[in-house]
Amino acid sequence: MAIERKNLRSQVRSELLERMRTGLAKPGEGINEVQLAAELGVSRTPLREALIALESEGQITSENGKGFRFVPLSAGEFEDLAPVMAALESLALELSPIDELKMVGARLVELADAFSDELVEHKLVISRDDEWHAVMLSVCPNKRLLDVIESVRGSFHRYESLLVAEDVKVERVAAEHAAIARALAAGDVPAAAEALRTNWMQGMRRILDNASTAYFTA
Amino acid sequence: MAIERKNLRSQVRSELLERMRTGLAKPGEGINEVQLAAELGVSRTPLREALIALESEGQITSENGKGFRFVPLSAGEFEDLAPVMAALESLALELSPIDELKMVGARLVELADAFSDELVEHKLVISRDDEWHAVMLSVCPNKRLLDVIESVRGSFHRYESLLVAEDVKVERVAAEHAAIARALAAGDVPAAAEALRTNWMQGMRRILDNASTAYFTA
DNA sequence: TCAATGTATTCTGTATACAACACACTATGG
DNA sequence: CCATAGTGTGTTGTATACAGAATACATTGA
């Protein structure tokens, strides 16, 4: 068995992301380093390192003498993220070898079909969703692009997890995914890209419509 | 006058980027923290913080017990970056208000024309290039997208600066920029996006063709 | 009462200290 | 002679210490 040897800062980073997702860390909230460090059972050093990493991923902000703060949620920023994700994933499709894409498309159809059968809690939906997109991107050879996608998706997920209620319109998503998958299986990349775009934009719209406005600052 | 108050880690970050650009920091080279910190006249703390920030921007890598190292240059990664930049900037154009875009197009035509008049050293070309793209993106309302663009451009520039010789084919670049600008001034966004794409891909190709292969690891 | 200025306290930004790990070298056994 | 265990040195990862800035509070004057 491979024992995992991870440094504290990556663990702290994960924990912070988790807290942002579960809402334990409230958007816009200032961060007291000594207090948070004590809470996590580590010193300020790895905490600060994790904060800095998250900052350059766009998940946290800092002002010079004033320390770090969780970025406040804004509907505007969330709306901004969706088209970026769509464009990036579309590009990933364009750059993937067409024949491999077709094969992946077949698998994606299965996965999408499996979706609609069940009505599960939101958390599971997201992880399934992730899995689905991971499969779709698995044949893209552009590693740098995948890095960027993952980074942006991190920010997107933050909103998704915070704003979505438990059991909302799971079927619609499945239908959209199925559309993408069928286009891919048929080798029609432009159609798939278009479907992907609507998937992201609709998904964003659904979430915003269902969101309690409590979280938003503006 | 506004006095600039910057913390060490951001200054260190800039300095490291500068060294990567000028080649003072060699690609693939391991980083000795105490030595580098002493060289910069700071302690390890802000240095490490800068390194971590650069790492999550993809400009530096780290392995757990082994510290940081400047990422080695690979032609493959450079080729990967160009289409990403093209897609992102194209998206930025699509998202910009069309009327403002036309006005900006007019200014860009002027700037592009100014380009071809002079034959200057490469460093200047890059800064002009940057300025030009900044103007082009100035009317894009999607702030998150601009963040992503800046991050990716950082990586792209690193290659550009390291690989390009002094005085190479400046006119061609100006011509491509002029094409983009004219399309924008005419309000033809798809054409501009297409021209933008060729600009990035050609630019990448030019650089790779002229590059001494010395830098590349693979 | 309220504004303004001085003071105290809290927190960040940076430096230093320390412990554990990684790698190189040596020595020892086969 | 080779392999391997032992030992030592250098470097990273983390903790702590310290200085200066930012904020809150109090005090003084109108």
C-alpha cells in the first residue's frame, strides 16, 4: 500500500476548500490567522501558505496589511465563470482526437442515461457531474488546458455547492448531458460544443434561480 | 502622490518572474531556498510564499520533500498554451459590447500601424504587444475571464521571452494585428476571433522555429 | 455632544529556530 | 568487487518569535 505523505499546506488547503463548500467558512468573512490555525491544529506557516495558494487560484483575496478574506459570492462573478468553462471545455473537445472522442461519446451516453434513473442528493449529483466531465476530457491531450479547466472549475464548484438546494431538477441535467454525449458519439464536435455551452449556461441559470439571495453581497 | 506599499512576497514574485524571463533562472533548475533568499536579501518566508504563489500559477513545480524547481521548458507545453490563449481572448471579444468593440478597433488599427514603422528589439515588441492586447481586452466586462487570461499569458510570455532572438519578423506581427483590428472596427467579431487565433498560433510557430533547441529538455 | 488626536491592543508580515527528511558518502559483510 | 547498512551533512517543512501596521478605544478640547 502506498502511504500518503502529504505536507500540511496541501491538507490545510483541502480543508479550507471543504469549509468553503459546506458553508462553514462564510463568504466575505475575514480570516484571523492565529485563530484559524489553532482551530486546524497547525501553526500559521502552513496556513498562510495554503491561503496564498488559494489566493492565486482566485478563491481568496487579500489586502496588504489587512490579511486574507474569503471572497464574497457575487452573482456577477458566477455568471462570468459559466461561459469561461464552456469555452474551455469546448476547446478541449476540439483538440481531442476525433476517433477517441467518438468512443468516449459512447461511454458518456451510458453515464448520462444512468443519471436520469435516480433522484439523489445534490452532493452526489455534483460528484457524478464531475466524473462525467472528467471522462469527457480524458482524451484531450492538452495538459495545460486541463490545468486551467480544473482551476476555473474549482471556483465554479464553490458557488454550485453553496447555492444549490438538495434535490433540484436532476433530470434536466441528464438530458443535456445526453445531448452532448450523442453529438460526440456521432463525431459532431461543433454540435457537442454548442450543447456543452447551453449545459453550462443553463446550469448556471438554474442555480441562480434557485439560490437564496442570502449569500450574495451585491 | 500615492506611495506604493507592497509586501515582500509580491516583490519577490516579480523578481523571480523577471529572472525567469531573462534566463537568469534556468528552466528545470532546482531552487535552494536559503541561497536564493540570501541573494534576494530577504528571509525564506516571503520567498517561499512567492514560490507557492507561482506554483499555483503553473510557473514552478514542487515535490514534497524536495522543494521547488523552475518548470523545464517543453515545446509541447508552449504549443499547448497558444490555442488556450486564442480561445480565451476570442471569448473575451464575444463577450464585449459590440459598439465599444468597434471604437476600440479603431484605436487598435492606429496602434498596429505604428508597429510596422519601427524595427525595435524584442523586449519592446513584447511590451507593445501586451499593450495592444490590453487595449483589445479593455472593454470586456468579464473580470474572471481577464484574470484567467492574465495567468495563462504569464506562462506564455515566459517562453516567448526566453526563446525569441532579438529582431525577428516584426512586420508580420503588425500585419496580423492590423487584420484583427480592422475586423473589430468593422464589427465582425467572428473574423476578428479567427484572425486572433492565427495570430497566436503563428506567433507560437514563429517562436518555435527560431528557437535554439538548447533550452528544451525533451 | 461631537470631533480630533493620542494610546493601547490586536493582527499581519517577516525573521529566525528547530526537527524531520533526503541524499551522499563511507564502511562493512558477502 | 558489489551490495547494503550506517553515518553525516545539507535542505526542506513547520513552529515560534518579533516588529510594525491597522483598528479600536479613550481622552481632550471645543
